[in-house]
Amino acid sequence: MKMQLPGLFLGLALLAALSSCGKQKPNSKLLLNEVLVTNESNYQDDYGQHSAWIEVFNKSYTSADLAGWLIKCSCTPGDTTTYFIPKGDVLTLVKPRQHTLFWADAAPRRGTFHTNFTLQADKAIWIGLFDSGQALMDEVTIPAGALKANQSYARTSDASQQWEVKDDSADKYVTPSTNNRTIDSNPKKDKFSEHDPVGVGMAISAMSVVFMGLLLLFVCFNAIGKASVRSRTKHKKKSLQALDERKSAEAAAAAQAAIVPDEVMAAITLALHEAKGHGHDAERAILTIRPTEGSAWCDKRQNLREVPQRK
């Protein structure tokens, strides 16, 4: 039994971890950002009608598609209306850090962005955004009677956790299809203007940056030019050295080929000597015929076919 206790505790811990993870809301790119319930003179839809609208914001820096997602609305406990966002519409692809509006006019035949429900200002309104797997991505509850005509219930800034009522005042105005908070001033710019109203410091800073940039460019190009010259000189020296070595090798080969062996010289000398006649014996042009006894080759009679007749 004691051996089974560690395994039991480990299983309970794992089960608790899994259950806690299942309760966490997924980190969705798309969020409910602003809702206007009673639209009397605010933004008009593509049919020129003043209808309630729900704004969805893509908080990521990549596009996200709403096709196949669900928008659920409940104004009465136990009564929830579900709108299925159709597929096949390219406008359901929300670009990074951009907004899209859905009109709560109960007229879905007007287009993809017209839901099948309306919003009631005198009741608490719950709106939920579900993905295609029907997992809850975001939700908001608008208290009953919290909004007047042309007022919206929105996040203080895009994708923030706090919600507020925008009553169209100077700092809280309704912003359909745009950022919930528009920055009209730049604190750094205002502070710089206070310290340098004429702009002398800005001019000096700008000229300093320009001159420093030119100086850096001069140094860089000068260094690159010197390095290029050194490299070219080095390569030229190597090329000349290689050419001299090749010429020396060719000259040595030619000199070696010009050397005539002693045997060849002797043969040539002997041939020239014989060609000039110095190699033949001197002979006298005298023919001596001496008769030999018992030989008739020199007998004149052997040369005659007929005996000459004397007259």
C-alpha cells in the first residue's frame, strides 16, 4: 500500500494540472473590441442603415480568418442566438492589427457581415466569439442600460483588458473600424519643442549626423580602395613571378634542346668530309692488260667472226 501512494499522488497532480489547463481561455488572435447597441446617427452599413454593430480586432501581426467562426448573443438567460460566419468570402480574412464590423440587424441575407440577431439596450447583453471548433475565444457582457444612443462599450485601447463606455466626448469617442484610442500628440516631440522652439538644436544634430555619415563613408571607401590596390599589386607581382618562372623554364628547355650530342656532330663532320671528296682514294686512269699463259681472253681472234680476206 505504501508503494502505491506515490503513484496515486502523482496521478492526482497530473489530473489537476490537466483540468486547470482545460479551464484556461485560449490565446486568440481575434478579440471582441467594441460594441454599439443603439445606433441612431452613428456609422451606416453598406445599405445606408443605422444598425447596431460588433467590432472584432486582430491583435496579432499576421492575418487571421474568421470564416467558419461563430458569434453568439444572449439578451435573455437561456436564450442564445448563434450566427455562423460563412466561408468563401475573402473579406473574412482580417489583416494584422486591423478591425472588421458585424451588423446586428437580424438580416443575414444582406451579406456575410450581417448577423441573424439584434441587440437590446434595456437588457444585459452577452456576446461570445467562438472559433470553428466551437471553442470560446473571447466574450463580453454589456450591463443593462449602460449605453445610451450612439454610445459604445469598448476596450480602453485595442486588445486591452479594461472596458469603458465611449460617450463621444473629446477623449472618449466612438471608433468603428479604427483604433479605440487615437494618439493626437507625441510627448517626445512636444518636449523637444519646449527645449528647442527655434530648431537650432535639430539643425545641428541633423548636420552632425550627415557629416558623420560622410566621414564614415570616406573612411570606408578609403580603406576599401587601399585594400584593393594592395590586393591588385600582390596579384600582379605573383603573375609576373609566375611569368618569369615560365619563361625561364622555356629558355632552359630550348637551351637543352639546342645542345647537339657528340655522336651527331661526329656523323655530320664525317658526312661533310666525304661529300667534299676527301674520303676517296686517288686512282690513275691507266688500264693495264697483261696476257696470261693458257688464257685466250686477250686473243684478237676471239673478237672476229670471220677471217679477213687478203686482196
